[in-house]
Amino acid sequence: MSVNNPASASAHSSSDYRDRDAIPITRALISVSDKTGLLELAAALAGAGVEIVSTGSTAKTIADAGHPVTEVAQVTGFPESLDGRVKTLHPAIHAGILADLRLASHEVQLAELGVKPFELVVVNLYPFVETIASGVTGDAAIEQIDIGGPAMVRAAAKNHANVAIAVSPDSYAQVIKAVTLGGTTLAQRQRLAGEAFAHTAAYDTAVADFFAKNIGVRAEHPFEEADIFELRASLKNVLRYGENSHQDASLYVTTDGAGIAQATQLHGKEMSYNNYVDADAALRTAYDFSEPAVAIIKHAQPCGIAVARGAGDPIASAHLRAHECDPVSAYGGVIAANRTVSLEMAKAVKDIFTEVVIAPDFEPEALELLQTKKNLRLLKLPAGYHREDTEFKQISGGLLVQQPDVFDNFSSDGWTLVAGEEADAATRADLEFAWRAVRAVKSNAILLAHDGASVGVGMGQVNRVDSCRLAVSRAGERAAGSVAASDAFFPFADGLQILLDADITAVAQPGGSVRDDEVIAAAKAAGVTMYFTGERHFYH
């Protein structure tokens, strides 16, 4: 009889199963790649007289510590082979894991086979995720795909009525406690089984994702090859509340992420849901620029964006110029820098009410100064911070998935001059800055810029005319002589005319309207330079 045979399993009635709640641990199977906490666990098991069966380096580590251990090969009568690829894939191991001792027939069969059952399985898998995260590819990555480990984990989790499964060193303490109390309870084994299935599911997802991205010929469309889009994330912490106080919320982290979710909080109050949303938007903006840059965000909208200019401290310069765009709105905002926060920048930030400052690092003196602000949250980005290579948005009943809108290999050389004279180098640089910065503004978006800094932003309006009015109003006198970028084409000349009346000097916009000729004519009549970029930057 095979316990994996659905027909055989269905032959048992509920009366065949004997109750088993607390189960003493007399025999344990241990095979781990992560040796954290291993010796403490082994010492507790050995001290309680538990027979330990183990594999390879795990068995050696336990034996070297002076604890009795039985090699798997002694149990199976078959040596580890094929460079360790085959060691636990054997009936003498899996029968001991899968035997359902609530059934008298299984107990009899184990006796006939001469197999002893396990009450505890401790397995964590080959470090596949960590390996590919370090940049390893090809056969070296493939070799880190565990086969026997997931088989043991899933077998023990399925048979949690009889076996406890631990897949993380975080679970060892409760296992040790259970040993001292006389055994694991059914409730404990159920919880551990749930964690185990989640563990193998996340592992398989990481492997499948690696194959989709790295193995074989990719489809021309980046999402054609994936019939299923899966996202696995682990709970990091429960937040005080969500977007509003009556909403529950939690933060989950992806296994291969290196973003805001993995940042280290160095100081301040607990991060809120809205803090994370704004901080991520700020990072997305600051890291659009290769030069030292600062973005100030509030309610997911830019209050100011700037790059460094002139002599002196570059990141402090970028922050000062970003703040000058809209000091009123910057009150209570989130600041992101794409360089280490300097003492000079910290001095300026200290006197401005700010919710969060996030950066790749902080100078020691800057950190010490900012830590005098009790509630200011200071976040340090993880090493290797990077944007995700896909974005998704939940909609009712499903997800929308897309590539992110980024400026890789950005160049304005492909723009088309449609009105006025070719811009000089300084104006061209400002147009390029504005075109990058407007991507961070919610549509409909208009951004005015001068000398590498935003001076006026019009965002989130349902028509482009209102966005133009808002940008000009916020810029005030600074509108004159600035350049403008529009995230999408001008459907009519009326929005552009508001910018022209404010004496802007040049415009970058996608083009593509059926009334482009009307818009171009307005720019020509005003003697204003206009480029068509040929692409848009909607941001909803």
C-alpha cells in the first residue's frame, strides 16, 4: 500500500484514525544548509535522548560538537552519491516521515519493513535565493535547486498529524520547549506545517521566476511567456493602521527585494502605511537622476525635485533647491536623497518639519544631528538598492502587470524640434531635467524647471489646462524664463498658451495630438522652442 495513492487513502474511514495530540519526540531527521542554531537544537535533542539522523555536513557539524548522530547512509544502506544529489530520496527515509501512525495498518507495515518513524524533521533548503541574489547564473545557480529537501519538507508537512516540521531556525526554540514538555501538540504541528508549505511555495516561485528571466529564449513581449504571475512575500511587521486609522495594514517583503521594504530604520517613530508610500515615490524620483538629487514628496506628489548645482556640498545643494520649489507643501513631507546625507544637508533638514528622510547612508555627524529630532524617521537603504523589474497594481478580481517607466540609456538626441530655435546647452539640460522630473508627477502633469530644479508643479488634474494654471501659480515669478515639460500631448493650444503667457522659454512634450499643428503654431507665434519627445509619462 502507498500512502501517496489517493485510492488507497480513501479506503480508510474516520473510525480507522486514532487520536494523536501530544507526540513525544524520540527520533529526528536533520538536514540544513543554514547552520544557525543547529548546535543548540542538537544539544537539546541529544540531552533528551532523541535519536538524531542527519546528512553530510549537518551530520559532521553535530558529530564534531560531540553529539551522537546517525548518518542517513546507515539508515538507507545506500551511500550518498552524485555529489550529494542523492541521499534522502529513499523509502527508509520517506516511509519514516509519511507513515500515519493514527492507522494501525501503517504501524504494522513499518514493523514489517523494519523502518522507524520520525516525530521531527528539521530541514532548510539549499540557498538558491541567496545564490542568485549574489549574481550567480548558469549551472552554478541550477546546482543550488534543492530536490530532496522540499520532498522531505512537504512529506512531513502533509503528515503533520504525526510529525513536526521545522524549516527555520526561528522555530527551534518552540521545538526545544516541546521536547522538555513531553512532545509537540497538534496545534503546533499544524502551524509549523503551514509555515513549511509557504516555505516550499516561495522557494519554487523563486526557481520558476529565475527560469522565466534567465533560461531559454525569451518572448518578444516580456509577459507573454508567463501564464501565471506569482508574488510571494513574507510578513515583516504589522503596521499601526493603513491609509486611514480604521484600516488594518501590514508590511510584507519579497525574498529578492532591495528597496524601501528592506530599508533599515535608524531612528524615529514607527513607519506608517502612508510613510512607506511617500518614501517609495520619493526614492523612485531621486533615483531617476545620476547626479546628486533630492526629491521631496507629500501625498505621493512632488513638492520639489532638484539636482546639485555650483560649488559646495552637492547633496545639500540639491536639497536646498528642491525645498525652494514649494516650502509650504514641503512641511510634513518625505525627503529622499540618492547620495549619503551630509552634515550640511542635515542642518537644513533639522529645522523643517519632515516625516521621513531616506538615503543610501548618513554621515555620522548628520545622523547624530538628525537623531535629536525625536519623531523624525531616518531610513538607510539596503546595499544594492534597485527598482523592481516589474510593477503591478491590484484591480478588482486581478492584477495589472507592467515594466516600470525608467530612464535607462536616456538621451534627448532623438527629440524632434517642431518650433523655435534649437535650444542652447543650458536650456537643453533644463528640458532634459524637466522631462525626467515630470515622470514623478501624477497625470495630468506639468512641471516647470530652471537650472536643474523644479520651480512649479501642476499635478493630478482632470484636464491639462488646470495643470498648467497650477504649475504657473506655484512658480509665481519664477515661471518667467523657465522651461516646461508635459507628461502627455497638449490636446489644444489653450493649456500651452497659459505657459506662454507666463514667459516660459522652451517646452518638451510627447506630441501626437490631432491638433499638433495648432499647438505648434502657438509656440511659433510666441517664439518659443518646442520639442516632441515621441513618448509620454502617464503616472496614475
